[in-house]
Amino acid sequence: MSAAPIVIVGAGMAAYGVARELRKRDPQTALLLVTGDAGGAYAKPMLSNALALGRSAAQLQTHSAAQMAGQLNMTVLAHTRVLELDTTAHRIVTGAGPIGYRKLVLALGAEPIRLALKGDAAEQVLSVNHLDDYAELRARLDAAGAGARVTILGAGLIGCEFADDLAAAGHRVTLVDPNPLPLAALAAPALARALLAAWAGSAITLRLGTTANLVRRDGAALRVELADGSSVASDLVLSAVGLRPALALAQAAGLATRRGIMVDGFGQTSAADVYALGDCAEYSNGAVLPYVAPLMAAARAIGATLAGMATPIEIRNDAVLVKTPSCKLALSPPPTASLGAWTDATDAGRLVARFHDDQGRLRGYGLSQPTPALRAALQAELDR
């Protein structure tokens, strides 16, 4: 297999991150990237805060597939679906035919969780997970006109970011979530209430403690019927209830999976010469980490390993930055099911929340209007 290329499946930040890191150390080895989309490079986190900036999908793309191919001395096979992995024969089967590989990197990303909604307009509910989805969102907003009514299902990280962005862009937002506060899985209650306070008087309406059951047509618009018996008139419904790793391809090939494609400390899957990273991967600590910092740490390590310098993935604990300009937050939640309690205080006008377990150890934190220095101090306290 020495004459076969290194093949990367995917074209997101994880895929191009590995390609860049490999090329820093090895400028010549044949490298092929296969993707089902157009293959352009863009920063996915920008999808949830580009509306207020007036950026189109084309403006979010930083480089075309051809430009990336030229920069990284690689071949990009765009609009090509991977249908099958044959890890024994070291090949992938695509819509354009089989391709052999020396090493294979799976950067398959994640898929939006689809709610089981009823109604004759359930298929109109949009999720934004890729650049094409964002283009569709912009098109629907343009068709609805200024001050469009947007219902967002889910007040987690992405739902809150879209709500803030849509409101700043002049639209009217209704945010629906079954929890009593937004960001329930990430933020201390005091910080969630700080976000609510920042939204007071804005174009964001909260419908908490309930869920959507049905989306139906209501003339030229839509109506979302909620479990509490009420309903919301909407021009557009956006689902932001979460993502799940894309596992079908790996599972069909017999790779070990749990929540994600299981990888060891070097990013290798259960199959020899096959690596995975990003939203589709479950790292050696058992975590699925759909954030930029761990993605880039994995890309650096796997790129070096592919270049012949075996390098373990070093994922550092760090806070998640919530892109809600109304109330910027940095959140490092405690491990799931941790026993303990939140306390909060102010520091130079910023709200700082700490989660201590029943042994008095700091296990999580969060702060509003974060500064790098204060984040670093809290992270050092957490790491002790």
C-alpha cells in the first residue's frame, strides 16, 4: 500500500486541519480528500453568529476546494459520497469507484438530531449544520422579509447563539426548551439567569418548560403547537436540539463505536491505519467533544503521526465560549451526574460561578464577560 495516498473523508475543520498539520511535516506524500459537498473551507462556528454581521454563505467560505487543493498539494474529490469502507483491503468505495488508501482519516462530523414532530409542515423544520444549510436559512429569511418570526427548538449552546444572532439581525425569536433555564446542560443557574436578564426587552421570547409537538401550515406561515397547549406563529422553524456523531459508515465497516467512533490516544480506530477525529469521534477518555479546541488538538497529533512522528492527542480542559454578544459566557461544566453545588460571586463586575463537589473540589466553572486572564485563573484552579 506504499503507493496509495493518505485519504481523508470529510471537508470540515477537522479534515482540513489534519491535512494542514500533515503538510507542515510532509509536503510530498500523496494526499486525497473525499467529500460529498463542494469541499470549500469555512469555520463552522461562524454559522451561528453570521446573520447579524450580514454575511452570506459565500462570504463565510474562506477558500474553494480548488484553492485548498493548491495550497496543500492535494487532490480534492468533491461531490463524491463514500459508500463503504473496506478496512481489510485498505480501500473506500465511492460513487466514483473504489479508492485504495495507505492511511485513512475519518472526519465525518455529526448529524442533527431529528425531532419526531407531527404536522403537515414538519418537513419544513430546518437544521443548520453545514454551509449549505446556512445558505438555505438565509434564503428563507430573505423570503420572509424583515422582522421574520423564527421559532427555535432547543435553548442549548447552538439554540442560544442563533437566538442572539437572529434578534441582532432584526428578527423576532421564540426559543422553546423543556428545561426551566437556557443552557441547562452547560451553565450555572446564575449565569443562565444573567443571559435571560440580558435578553429582557429584546426580540427574544422564551417558552421554557415545554416542547414542540406539531408544526402545521397556517396560511403562508407556520404554526408550532407546544405540549403545554399553546402555539407560536412562525415564518421559519429552526431545530437546534443537538447533534449525534455520524456513525453509519464506520458501523457498517465493523469499527468499534459507542457514542462516537472509538479512538485510542493517538486517534486510531479499532482498524489498523484508520483514524478518526472531530464530531464523529469518541476519544480515549470516553468523551465526545464537539468543540474547536479538542478538534484542533486531535488534528495536530494525527497529522504528526501520519507524517511518521507518533504523537498522542493532548486534549486540555478549557471553557466553551458561548457566542451570545448580549451576554458573553465562558462555561466549563462539571462532569455529568457530579454531586455538589454551584456558588457564585462577582469579580470586577463579572459573574463567576464555581461548582464544588461533595469533597470541596472545584469540578466546573463559568463566568460572564470573560477575559483570558480570568479564564486562565479559573482553569488553573480547576486543574489543581
